[in-house]
Amino acid sequence: MRVRLVVTFVLVALLSAVTATALAYRDARTAVLQRTQNTAVDDLRERVAAVAAGFDLPPDQRSLSRFAAEVSEGLGARIVVARHQDLTAVSDAYADTEGRITAELRAAVRAGDGTRFQRVEWRGEPYLVVGTPVTYADGDRRTSGLEVFAITDLRAERDDTEALLDSVREGIVPVVAVAALLALLAAGTVLRPVRKLGRATRELAAGDLGSRVAVRGHDELADLARTFNETAGALQSSDAELRAQEAKARRFVADVSHELRTPLAAMAMVATVLEEDADQLPPDAARAARTVGAETARLSRLVEDLMEISRFDAGAARLNASETDLADTVRASLALRGWTDRVTLDLPEGVRAVVDRRRVDVIVANLVGNALRHGAPPVTVTLAVVRAGGGDVPGVGEGGERVVLEVADRGPGLPPEARERVFDRFYKADEARTRTTATATATGPAATATGPAAPDGGSAPGSGPGPDGGPGPGAGLDGGQGSGLGMAIALENARLHGGTIEVEAQRPGGGAAFTLVLPLRRTDGEGEE
């Protein structure tokens, strides 16, 4: 904007100076030429009248030459040409007058219409030629046939007007310089508050809701600054209110989840007793006992998931990281849930990284569990170490390495809308990936929050919080009848490690693929921690 303002000022000043120069040159040239013309006409009339009074007609060549010389003596440096019929006399015998007196001027003078003048260019130089007929002094003013022409050199006048033009032209440079200086001052005056407003806007966009600008004056910029401050104040008030409401909502969820744990533990024990004696109950009562046990376990998982989400929202989730063999961690997670025979593994040995083993278990359990429940075999789990292409993964710098764990199936895949929402809380894509799922009313003892590992992806042993307040091995596991929080918790756990989870909703060969990407951090000297 500064450049545009300066250029605009300079262009306006330049245009104004050029226009003023052109007008001044035109007026000065006209005034100089008009004054010269008037002087030449008046001098010729007066001198011819004075000399012609004693001149006898018709003249001979000698008398005509004397007449031209006498007229020229009173006109200074002008050349005088006298003509009478076929006789012509020139005051300067060496002057060439034929090219300077045009036929048009001669015809006008011969017509006897009074004094006439004409500006001509002769050999590149300007001249003024004034012609007048000599008339008799009687009443009818008859022409005598004597014509007199005076040739005036206009080079002095031309030089004067050109000198004036050069002076005015040289004055354009300081005018433009002054205009540029004024433009810079004006631009600084205008742009300084604009820059401050822009800086405050960037701070506001970066999250500093307390950013304000000083209001000075009563012009449009002051009104804009005042409006910005009012908007920022309203936004800060709204943000504070929203944050307060969000904090209340998080506390409410955490408090409710915490209060539900004790009665749920009691309900789980009662449900376990009922399930153990279900075979001795009538069929309807046995089915009801198993249903109560399954729903109690599901409710327990929901409470644990809500508490885990609350920890993430409150920023209280922490990593209990140590150097871990990732291949062993994946195998242990699958074996804990009885999925080893249902999954094809490609796990190279020796891939070690500093991670929270329990949180990685949660991620693997969710990704593999969803592939088994909603996809179609074969379900493959592939572990690899790849070199980063330059910081496209959080926590991985230029030239760093990352761990990639891919879980793929050959099911119907995910529609585009499901891909956008698969990590949303309480979102379930059962309708998108329709495959027969295990139900909570399956025969056999149902898993509980503290029971044995469930083959259908139920809670595993130790699903309660870990020693650091984090999830147990089965926390956040989203079953077919789960809480709908499993994938959200998995993504939060990946982000806590500085990684992410990417989803390929529809592969060329069919099915979906979820890829866990983590920065490869080591403590064995091969990398940095």
C-alpha cells in the first residue's frame, strides 16, 4: 500500500506539473509572439506612413530602393521589401527574400485589405513577415500599387520561450521529489495505524484475545480501530464463557464417571455371580442374566472411556514411556484378546522405540478390533520404519525416521462421509461397514471390566486406569456394541506420542486401512529421546 500511495502521489504531481508546464509554455509563447506581432505591425505602419508622404509615384528602381532603405532605417534589424508592379527593392541587397514572403501573403496585401502578417519557417528558422499596401491620402483610400513587406527574425523569441520551457521542465524534478516525500509522510501517517491493526489482528488470530489497538483521533481509521477493539472484547468474553462452560462440562463428565465406578463395580460382581449360575436358571432368566452381565460390562467400558476422554480434554494425560519392542507389544496385544489366529502379521524384529506400552496397546486393540468386526478377512498388520520426507508428521524433523503400523482389511471400506467422521466421539460406522458382528448376548461367560479377555474386542484384564492415571490395556476399546469413543481415544493416544492415525477409506483392492504413524525415538544411541 505504501508503494501504491507513493506512486499515486508522484503520478498526480507529475501530471499536474506537466499540465502546468504545457499551459505556461503555451501562454508564454502566445504572449511573446503576440507582442512581437503587434510591435512589428505598428512599427511598419508608422514608418511607411512617414516615408511614403514624400515619395513620388510611379517610382523608378533607384527611388524604390531608396524608399526601402529609408523604411528599414526606422525598423532596426528588419529587412524591408518594397514592390511596385514589376519593380522590387530590398533594403539588404544580400538577403534572400523570395522564400520568406509567401504567395498567399502577397495576394492578401495586393487585395488592399490592410496590413497582414504571417509566421513562416525558412531554412529551419522562424520569421514574421508583415505586409501592408500604400494607399493615397484622399477620401476613398485607393491603393497606390506600392506594397511594403518587413521581415522580422523570431529566433530571439523562440529562444526565450524555449528557455522558459527548460526552466519549467527543470522545476518538475523538485516538484516530483517533494510529492514523493509528502507521499511517504502521508503513507506513514495512514499506514502506521493500519500496521498496528494488522499486528493486533494477527495476534488475535494466533489466540491472544487480549490484543487491542490504541484509538487516536476521530477519523475512519480511529472508527476501524474502535470497532476492532469492540469485536475483540466481545470475542474474548464469548471465549471465556465457552471455556467456562467447557470446563464445567468436563468436570461434570468426570464427576459422573467417577461416581458411577463404585455402583458399577458392585453391579459387575452381581452380574458375574448371576452369569456363573446362569446354567442353573430357567432359559429366560439365564438369557436375562447374561444380558445384564454384557450391558454392565459395556457400561463399565463407557465409564472408563469417558474418564479417559476427560483426562485428555483436561490435559492431564501423561506418557509413561520407556524403550519398547513394538513387534512384541503388537503380538502381546493380539494374544491378550485371542486375535492372533485371526490376523496376518508382518512384524520385523528389532523395531524399538520409546513409547507408552499401554497406550500403544489401546491403539492396536481399537484398530485391529474394528477391522475384525467391521471388515472382512484377511486382516493384516504391518510394521515398518520409514524415513520422513521432511517434517510432514508431527514430531519428525527433516531427515528423521518414523514408525508406521498399518492395519488393513478386505471389507466394504468406508464411504467418504465416514472417513471424515471416523475419529469423532460417539460416531459408529456399523451401517457403513455391514458385516455380521458379535452380539452382547453370545453364549458363554461374558467379559467384564475385570474378567478375562474377550475375543470380540471386549475389555481385557486390567482395563482400569494404569499406575500413572492412564488407561489400562483394554481402555478405550470400542466394540460392536461399544461406547463409540474407541477411535477418538486411539487418535488422542497417538497424538500424545507426537504422531497421528491416517485412514484410507477405500483401497484399490477393497477394504479400509488405518495407519498409525509415530516418530521413532530411541535411547540406545541410534536416535534421540
